[in-house]
Amino acid sequence: MSDKAFSSLPLRPELIENLRSLDYTSTTPIQAQSLPLVLAGRDVIAQAKTGSGKTAAFGLGLLNRLDVKLFRVQSLVLCPTRELADQVAVEIRRLARAIHNIKVLTLCGGTAFGPQLGSLEHGAHIIVGTPGRVEEHLRKGSLKAKHISSFVLDEADRMLDMGFEETLNKIVDWLPAKRQTLLFSATYPDAIESMAKRVLRDPAMVKVDSSHDEQTIPQHFYRVDSNEQRREALRLLLLEQQPESAVVFCNTRQEVKTVDEQLRGWGFSVLALHGDLEQRERDEMLVRFANKSTTVLVATDVAARGLDIDKVALVVNYQVAHDPEVHVHRVGRTGRAGSSGLALTLFSDREAHKLAALNVDVDPITDALPLPGRAALQKEPPTPPMVTFQIDGGKKQKLRPGDILGALTGEGGIDGKAVGKIQIFDNRSYLAVAQKDAKRAFKKLSEGKLKGRRFRLRRIA
């Protein structure tokens, strides 16, 4: 089925009007194939790579059948990580903004349990959460499941990889038997097939080719003979490519720390994402990288699960992934939503057997490219185009993105085009501003007021 206009689908008029305002006119392949089935009430298994537009595919389905007048939980979306849950909730709210009084609530681990109890007492229509925390709320009775008519498993393969199978089974036991279940997954291993048989009824199977278009994501391979050459190869490639944003994947936490220290020593703007971080540190790192105020993010596969950042220019596999499906996920971090990207993989003779298992359009060994010459060392590491500021106020202080944007672009302020992402958390907010306008933006915000009061402001990148 080819892409089609959203207006040709049996969606509520206000949803179609809002899609127009968001400049969403034509469906992506996964939306074109799955959304008509979702709107018809079918259970669906949809296999598509990350960044294919799957959130809108199930989000529009949930919103189309929602009864706003019934103020109770009608839809449950499970995601493998808090970061992905937050992103899904934001996207559903965007899709829902033309329908008044819809409440979307996130229930994730890594945040205090008490405030979630208070939010649940006030009611919600749609819950987006991580399996552990959702199961805890169901078990304690703070989340009532009896009216849930739509259940979504987003990135189901990642949830199983992370050991959530038993928790997912417990959650399913709480749900009404009569419901619509939608399962979205980038891969379809045996474990997913087994789970699908248990939780879905007569599902329609939709598959969009998960191998990345070579025109969108070219993959290049480089042979290295030693750890020292591997480090030097990474430096040369980053200097030659001059990416605005790059993710470097390592296989171990220790390697992440080593590569981070090395790149810092060479003058790169870099962050290390690993499992030792507190949730707030992780949140802040991902904000800085998404804002493009840091150029390079070095990460393990575990730490990068749920990473959903648009327009990552470059992915570097510092080491070959242990599993071919993990390689697909890594490469899928670039070239998202049709944008261009590039994936580079370093390999040694010891890793050659892993290359043979990869489903790529070139022969990684025969077609391996020569590394850039030493002339690349004459280049300076790329400078991030943006700066990130943190404001010590957020949702609980009633701050909204429009308040911050208005304060920045008001009389004597900066051009709105110089303002990037604005992200609001419970008690803090983050703002991206173009490097050239950073000083004026800081002065404007620190000397002015938001919501009639002053907030502490600091530059974090």
C-alpha cells in the first residue's frame, strides 16, 4: 500500500485539521499500512524500524476512539524506557491538541511514586509508562484497568530484551479481555511471536522493510589493526565528517568511559551515556544532545535504548555489535523520518565473523574503505551550533514553552528562528538557543521575568 493523505482516512475532523496544522499531510509507509486496520478496530502486529512514524500510527488510533466525556483511563501504552515514554506522551499530546480536555499521564520508574498517585487521583484518559511502574500501580490499585479498551506495546522487542516478559504478562492479566491490542516492534524474534499469540486476538500483520535504504543511510566499513588505531580512526572520521551530531556505540561501559576521555582530550564536545548515571543526569545529557549543544554522544546499546532523537547525522560503531539486530537498531538512530544519515563501522580481524551475519548491501570486508589521511588532523573538532540553558522552574511552577519563547523574543529580544527546542520538566526547563545569540538570550531571561517572577538561569552546554 502506498502512502496516502490523512484526510482520506476515517479520522475525526478535529484530528485531521490538527494534522494539517502540524504539516502532516501524507502518511508514512507504516502509517499507510497499519492505521486503516487500527481504525477498523483490529488487533495489529506492526514491524517497522525506529523513526518510521509508528507513534502517530497508534496515537491517532487511540485518540480517534477515545470518549473524552468519560474521564477514566481508556488507553495504556507501554514503552521500554522512561525517555521513550516521555517522547510518546509528548507526541500524543501534539496529535490531541485540537481535542479539548484530553489528559495524558506518564507513569515511569526513576521518578517519585507519590506525585503519580496524586495525578492518578485527578484522573487521566491515556497512560504512557514503563512496565515496572505500571505493574506496581495496577498491583497497588492506584491504576484501574477495567475501562482500558486500547493497549499498545511499543518497541516490544526492546522490552523483552530488557527482561520485562514476566512483568508484561502480569499487566496483561489485569486488562479486560475485550480490548484492542497493538504491538509495534523493529524486529520479530521468536519471543515476540510467542508473546503475540498470548496477548493478541486474530491480529493483522503489517511489515515495513526494516533494512535501511542505502540512499538514505549509506554504510561504510573500516578495518583497524589495534586498539590504538581504532581510537585514531574514530578521531580521523569525526574530523573528516564534521557532524553536527554523532552517536558512537561501544560494547562495554568501560569502553564508553575510555572513548569519552579520549575525545575530550582531543577537544570534541562529548557526553558519555552509561548505566551508572542518575536519572536526572541522563535526562540532562539527552536534552543537551537533542538540542545540538553537544556534538558527540558515546553510549552502550543498553544506555541508548529508547533513544529517539531526530536528525542524528552520523552513527559510528566503534565496535561491531554482538547481534545483527542490534546493528540494525544502531544504524536506525540516523536517517530518521526520511532525513539523510551515515553509518560507519570499525572492525578488526577478530570481529570479521560478526560482519558476516550483517544484512547490508556491501561486503564489509572486501569493500572496506581506507581511513582518512593525516591531513584531517588539521581540522578543528566541530563546534555545536546551539547552547542549552536550564531554568529552575517547570510544570509545577506553571511554566509553558510559550512563556519562555515570548520572554526571549519580546521587545529587544532575539529572533524566534534562533530558538531551538524548549523542554519542560516538573521543576526545571531546558532551552536551546543558537550560539551567536546565547549571550543576548541569557541577558534577556536573567534580567526579565517569567509568569511574573524571576527564575534562576544557568548555561549547561
